[in-house]
Amino acid sequence: MTFVPASCFCLKLPNRLAIRYTREKQIKDVDFLTEQSLVDFFKAQGWLVFIFPLIMGLIFAFSYWHEKRRLLNGLLLNLFLLSFFGTLAVYAFMSVNEVAIVIVAILAVIFFLFLLFGTYGLLIFLLWNARQVWKRESHSLSNMLTLLLAAGILLFIFFYRPLFHMLPEWLEPMSSFIPLTLSYLILIFFNFLAIQTIYQFNHPRLNQDYIIVLGAGLLHGDQISRLLGNRIDAAIAFYQKQVKKSGHQPKLVMSGGKGADESVSEAAAMAAYAEKRGIPAADLLLEDRSTNTLENMKFSKQVIARDAGNKKVRAIFTTNNFHLFRAGMYARAAGLKANGIPAKTAFYYWPNAFLREFAAIVLLNKRRHLLVIGLIFLIDLLASATLLFTGAGK
């Protein structure tokens, strides 16, 4: 064995420490330069950092312009908004732009308050709305959706964690099934909310040939409800505005069959309502066979085809604002090139009706949603089975 004097180690140690210090300093310098270069980039390039949000915005705009009546547009709009505000936040802090920082700070405070109080505020609103609907409408299941949602949220808050803490350790992966499923449904909800909101701002040109008015149930068998009256009033307002501007009189297609508890068809009652408000009988067409929204669109298309012959026509439809987008989807399914204009709805009625529309939208694509939820369940089940058979879970 070769003997190495201790003095050699004493001489080499400072050198090693110096080399290590130099390397660490170089790494820190590189990190600093990288951060500094990013800051300089954001300061110098300015608006160029918003190219990705701009691209997302253009994709949404093209998709919406090409076909407004697609749920995909809601997803594209949300992706644009997320990319824009995400880029804005990065730009604000990297460029030290005071205006951008203020905007981001305000948005951050709003978001924080929403996270802090949003659930409780939502619960209070849902319970208040459920009480209003209970007082003014029939006590049917479809009119109790805000109450049911509030009850579901309360059950989740108070019983979810205690329930799953009682399960054996190997079943713990299954505890993520409900949160993941709810997250998926919330994603769908926000996509629907986005497109439902943007679709309200549809403003068709004042050159229409036909306005389809979608029917709704009659009161006492022959009377127009306020809900249905608002639809007809919206069509009449558009009719009068177009006549005043261009002189071209569109025809109103009153669409609605006769229910078992109705003495006249919805179409006949709607036509009588419109005549009393100044619409000439010659400008009224009746479609009195339909029993649902899809049939409204299919049969109205046939009525228009018989009236117009081979002429190319322009058409729109009117329904209540909460029902507008789904009605547009049915028009597309019926091959009817028509977009909608909204009729107002009483505020107390809107939340419950909106939830009903969301449920209907989910059911329209139930196979796809069941597949996704089934995959979530299968992954959690496989994880639990793995823990069980490997002995990792007790």
C-alpha cells in the first residue's frame, strides 16, 4: 500500500472546494441569465407573447362563424380564455408591466374570493331560488333541480370524507371516483355555459323570410302562458323591426301540436295571440303536429318548404333564452339552417331551467359521457385491485 501524506489532502481540499464553488456559481449565473433573458424577452417582444392566445381566439372565431350550434365552440372559447389570462399573468410578472399586474391582481383576488366563499354563496343562491320556484311554480321534479343540487352539495361536503375514511386502505383509490366524475361534469358544464352565453348575442340580419316560434304548453288548455307569450313577443318585435327597416314582411311559423290536456293546438292559440297584436293572418303559418323541439324543427321545415317552393329562404327561430342553444342543436339535426333569437325569461325561473337544459345536453351525448365515467371507474377499480392483491393495502 502506498502511503500518502496528510499534507497532500490539505493541499487538494481547498482546490476541490474552489472547483465546487466555481461550478455552483456558474449554475447560478446560468439560472440568473436565463431568468434575466426571459424578463428582457417579455419586455422587448410585448404583444408577441400573446400569439398563442391569438391563435386560439382565431380557431374559436372560425369555428363559431362556420357553425354556431356546436358544443365544441364552448370548449374552444374556454381554451382561448384560459390561454389569454394565463399568458397575461406570465407577461405581467415577467415584464413588470404595472397595468398588466393590476389587472392580474384584481382577477386573482376575485378568483381567491370565489374559492373561499363560492361554494357557500352558491348554496345560499340555490336554496333561495328553490324557494322562489316552489312558491310560484308546480312542485314537479323538473322544477326542483336547484333544490336537489343544493342537497347534493351539502351531502358531498358533510358525508364524503367520513364515508371514505371508513373504507379499508386498499379501497382508497375508489375515493377519487366521485371527485373525478364531478370534475368531468363541471368541465362539461362550463363548456355549455360558455356557448350558451355567447349564443345569446346572435343578431341575425333584418332580411329573414320566416320566423319559427317554438310552442310550449297552454294554460287551462287554451291560454298562452307568460313563458310562451315572451317567445311570440320576441318574434313580433323582430317582425316589426324588419318591416320598419326594409319593408320586407317575414312569415311567422307557429309551431306546436295539441297536447292531451289542451282544447286547441299550441299553434292555433299562438296565431290568435299574434293576430291580436297586429300580425296579418296572411303572414301566419301553422305547424300543429309537433310534440317536442326536434319535431318543431322538422315539421316547420316542411311547412316552409311547402310555402316557399323551390326558393332559397332565410329563417330564424325564437324561444326562451335558457332553451336557445339546445333548440339550435335540434335545428341543425333537422337540417334546418336557422339560428335563434332569445326571448326573456323571469330571473327566478332561469337557474332551474338552465340546469334542466344542461341535463338534457348531457343526455344527448350520454354514450360518450358514460364511456368517460366508465373509464374513470375502471382505472380506480384496477388501482384498488392492485393494492388488494399485492398486499400494499391493509
